[in-house]
Amino acid sequence: NAGVTQTPKFQVLKTGQSMTLQCAQDMNHNSMYWYRQDPGMGLRLIYYSASEGTTDKGEVPNGYNVSRLNKREFSLRLESAAPSQTSVYFCASSEHVLRQETQYFGPGTRLLVL
Amino acid sequence: QKEVEQNSGPLSVPEGAIASLNCTYSDRGSQSFFWYRQYSGKSPELIMFIYSNGDKEDGRFTAQLNKASQYVSLLIRDSQPSDSATYLCAVKEEYGNKLVFGAGTILRVKS
């Protein structure tokens, strides 16, 4: 049981390049999330998927797209990377248990855009 | 825009002392509240959640919730150097499953 996995762990891009961050969970969770974390700003929600086949914007969706490929996988795509997208990206998944809504996080992807 | 506010710290406490971390939130309808611990370079991990007014204890950790004051806190008793981390407060929105995170408080426990 690996929990939430993310690939790659680290990536360097040049401005304008594209890439896809991959996320997978093996906990049979319905909901999945993509966050970015910048120094002093905590975790900010980029996109989320409440269930397979649905996606919604979060707080900071501009410059990103997502795909909920199946119940296990949720990818994040940067079509044309910008230096402002340098950040640490976390994927999370959650189960709905009354009001508990515990989110489990992957190890993160550190992205540097030059 | 729903907000969750935390003092960024760092909060420094001596080993064995009680560390008190605080969080306020703006969404009066919020029902569930979470504390995550994040070590440097690692991902957040859940340590406590609370949804009823009052105190909830789990080992050395106690979460306190006061919905009237829109205030939630985390007490860490007998603080250890291994408790040194950033503590993130998160609030579940009244409708839907999203969490809103505070920026986190850095805790340093000195031996």
C-alpha cells in the first residue's frame, strides 16, 4: 500500500516548456487534489476532483490543466511554464467520512522554472 | 475569500514545555478543523482533527475549538526536539470537501 505517489520528484524547466505532473493513489479514494506550496503562503488549491469524471478549479488555477484519468490517477499539466510557477506541488486524496475529510498527501514535486 | 490565519513564528519553546499554536478562521459555517505537521522538505501529515467545541486529546496533543470565537488551537505537551516542524491549520469549507490552509507556524523546540 503505497498511499499517494507523485512523479517526478524534481524537475527543471525553461520558460515556455510544458510538462505533466503525475499522481496516483491506491486507497480507493474518490477525491483528489493538486496544491502548490510557496514560502510563507501555505498550501493553495490549484484544482480538485471530487469524483472520477469531474474536475473543478481551486484558488489558483491559471496556467494549469488537469485530467482525472480514472479513480486512481489525477495529472496536472503546465502548458507553457513560467518562472512564477516555480513551487513545490503536492497531490492529495481524501475519503468522505462524516465531517472528517482527511486528506493524505504525496511526497511532492519540486519544480524550478528558469 | 475564506481565510485561515496563523502566526508564522518561529515559536521557540524549551524541551519539556507546552507549545501553544493558534489559528483563526473567517468562515463561520465551517464544521471541521485539522492540524497537519510538516517537516522541512516533507509533505504534510495529519496529527489531529476536531469538529466539536471543546478539547480533544490524543497523546501529547490537545486540539481546542471555540466556534463562537472562530478559533482553534493545538497544544503540545512535553515538547520534544522531534516536534520541531511547521504546523498547518486547515478548515473544511461549510459546503463541499475542500480544505483551506493557513500559512503555518514554525515551531522550534530547543534541547
